[in-house]
Amino acid sequence: AQSVTQLDSHVSVSEGTPVLLRCNYSSSYSPSLFWYVQHPNKGLQLLLKYTSAATLVKGINGFEAEFKKSETSFHLTKPSAHMSDAAEYFCVVSDQERRSQGNLIFGKGTKLSVKP
Amino acid sequence: GAGVSQSPSNKVTEKGKDVELRCDPISGHTALYWYRQSLGQGLEFLIYFQGNSAPDKSGLPSDRFSAERTGGSVSTLTIQRTQQEDSAVYLCASSLGTSPKEQYFGPGTRLTVT
């Protein structure tokens, strides 16, 4: 079965410093991977997705993620944090075993705090 | 509409009562999903509809939970005889299809069972 692990429940950075949110997955198949962001009291918004094309994926708001098969990782990065980046971030893997049903498996989330 | 909408945005109910939560997906999206997000937890898949196929109900936590999708569009999630552990944010998402199409999420319904 597919699974996804977000290694940090909470990350705190200073404005202008780099952001690294870590995600590892397990998959018997070539996975499709996503990062979603959830701002307080808002719905989830897709940041970026990997679907077996380029391993370095660029998303919205300056975020990017690199698919590393050898490390089974899909870490999310941003060179310089902005106050508006404070939110909860979810790493998601598509459940290939349920491919016909399109089920997504969500990590438990990483809450990003940005200090001025 | 422009995005997925859900109603109500907040619902407070007494233990033992039934509740209905509504989801309006993006027009033309054939797939619709319900998730539950409890405090401190990730998203828990509940049920999935794809076109006219039989829904995937494998994520429903008990037989108190059911969902319908009428006319391939609007969906209603019903929780009967609510319990305090049902308190959570219920999120609906829709997508153009599956395998694996990105999902667009609504703002959610916050359910509080007292």
C-alpha cells in the first residue's frame, strides 16, 4: 500500500530564509505526488504536482519540489520565506493500487510558521 | 460556479441528531470526493464518486455515514445519530477525472457535535 510521511509536524523559519518541508513516501509503483497548502480557515490549494515528467517540479508562489526515487523523497523548498507562506502543507501520494478510483493519501501535514 | 462550494460553513448539532452536508463541485467535474479532517490529523478519505459508477465507500467509518450524488453533480453527506467523535471539518473535492487528476477543494464544513 502507498503511504506518505511528513517528517516534521512544525517548521519555523525567519522571513527571507529558506524553507524546507520534508516528505517521504512508500510506493510499489511509480507514484504521482502532490503538495497542497491550507491557509487558516481556507480550503486546500494545489501547490505543485509530480507525474513522472521532470523530477524538479516548480509550483506557485515560488515553491518547488524534487522527486528523488533513490531516497523516496519529495521535499518542498522555497529560497526565501514570506510572511504569507505561513500555513499548513500536505504532501500527498496518489494511491496507485486504487488508481481507477483516484484516491489520494495525505500526510499528516507540516505547519509552517514565519517569523518577522 | 468558479470553485467547489460547501454548505453550511459551520454546523453545531446535538449528539444523536442527523446532519446533512452539501457539496457543489466545479461544473463538468466528473469525480467528487469527501474527506474528513480532524484536529491534529491529516485528511481521511471517506467516499468517492466517479461519473455513473458505483461509489467507492471504503473510507466511511461506520454505517451512520452515507453519501449521495444526484444527477452527477451535487452531493450530500449524511451523518445519522451524530457522536462527539464526528466533530471535524468535512472537505469536499472534485476533479475532471482520475488517475491521478488534481483535486480542487471546497472550504469545508466545520461540524461540532455537542
